[in-house]
Amino acid sequence: MTEREVFGLLVVDKPVGPTSHDIVDLVRTQSGVRKVGHSGTLDPAASGVLVLCLGPATRLSEYLTASDKAYEALIRFGRETDTYDADGQTISDSGQAPSLEQIESALPDYQGTFEQVPPAFSAVKRGGAKAYELARAGKAPQLAPRQVTIYELDVRGYDPPDLQLRIRCSSGTYIRSLAFDLGRRVGMGAHLAGLRRTAVGGFTLDQAVSPDEVRAAAAAGELAKLVRPPAEALPGWPLVRLEGEALTRVRHGQSVEAAAAEGMALGMDDAGQLVALLEAAPDGGSWQPNKVLLP
């Protein structure tokens, strides 16, 4: 499997332990592809769906990163930490857990669109430095709240002090902050004790492969069989078939005429390969290349 042959997506079920970059390095080593990106960082203590973009598909990573996410979270009441998860230093320890009625009364505050403050130990940048770098240096930054949306927030089980939640949310939502804020809301403190990402956009766990499956496929020379078409990163986008002169023009970054172009579309060649992301001209009379993926 050579770099020239690789253009697509690899959905990995990241285990607890490795960082997202460890998984990127694994795939880069096993595939020989230098350009490998991912759909949004998972903390080492978290597991689940990590969509990797290979070769030219790295230019699609911004769309995957911005897509909605789904999680299964374990929130443990009674202890707050500076990182808002189980790995941090304890900052308060009430040893108490709320009733289910108290939890269900508080949860509506965290559904819909609201302002959320990211954890100090996060990758949010402040003054050119990542917040966690400042926090580790004893200079925990005051981060501004950002607008997030939680579409679904369902209780899946409660065995005090452990609460199991199923969450579907917008990109940029911090489940660690949700755990911390919920603990403050009920007055007993809480931290995120476990997290599993079950979906990124339209990609789910049942489509994901383990790191061991990646290694085995690479050893058998069959890693390409695990790679998904890049167009799957943008479900629902209209398709524009490009042939002949139109294909040549788009490959060279030039516009092509259209009867009624609107919004964004996927420019596909006659073999069904994604060539470019197209954007409608203001007058709707042509498609203009927004990103040429296969020049």
C-alpha cells in the first residue's frame, strides 16, 4: 500500500491508554502514508470512534472535526479534580452523591444551546499557548465560555455515586466540563470517570476497527480494504459528475458551467472518485473549485 494509492478514511476504535496522536502514528507507520489527520482529539483515558483521514483526505478533516459527536459517559459524584477527570488532583471531596431526583432536576440546564467554560487542562489556546501547558506550569488560564449545544442527554443508569449518561452534542462540547458543572449544580462535586465516543458525524462504533485489526491488515497487505471512500466524510452533499473538459478544468482549479449551482457539492470523476469540493458561484451559473483534492 503506497502513499499514492491511499485516499480515504479509516475509522478506528481507540482504546483507553494511547493518545489520538499515537493512533495516527500507528496508522502512518503501518500504511506508509505520511499525511494522516484525525477528526478531533480523544483524551488518553477515553475510548471510541476516531476517524482518520489519509492522504488528500486530510483536507476534509475540518468538516469531520466540526460534525456532531455522541458519547457514553460515566460521571462520579463526590470528588472534584483540577482536570475534571479521574487523573487529576483532588480539589474537593464531599464523599456524597445526589439522589436521582436531584440529577434529573439539574440535567435540563445542560440541554439545548448554552455557554460552557472549557477545562483549564484542555487544548484551547490562550495567548498562543495551549491551556493545559499553562495549567501544568501553574498558570491556569481563565478561559472564556463558548456556545455549545447538547441535543440529547439521557440517563442510562445510576448506581451512586456513578451516573451513566448518553450524550449527543455539537463539536467543541467538553464532557469533562459537563461533569464538573453538574457536580457544582447539585452541590456535591463530580468528575468524569469514563468516556466512550460512539459516533463522529455519521460514523459509528460498528464501523470502527481496532488497532490490532489495523496491524493484522497491514501485515497481510490488505490495509486498503479497511479504508472507506473519502466522500463518506460529507454525507448529504450533492454529487456533480465531472467528465472530459469539465474534469480537466476542475483539476486545474477552474470553474465549470452549471444549469443551477447552489451551495456546496462533491465533484466526482467517472470512476466515482472524489476530485474536488465545489462551491456555487453567486449567480448559480457555475461550480467553482473550493478544494481540489486530486489535481
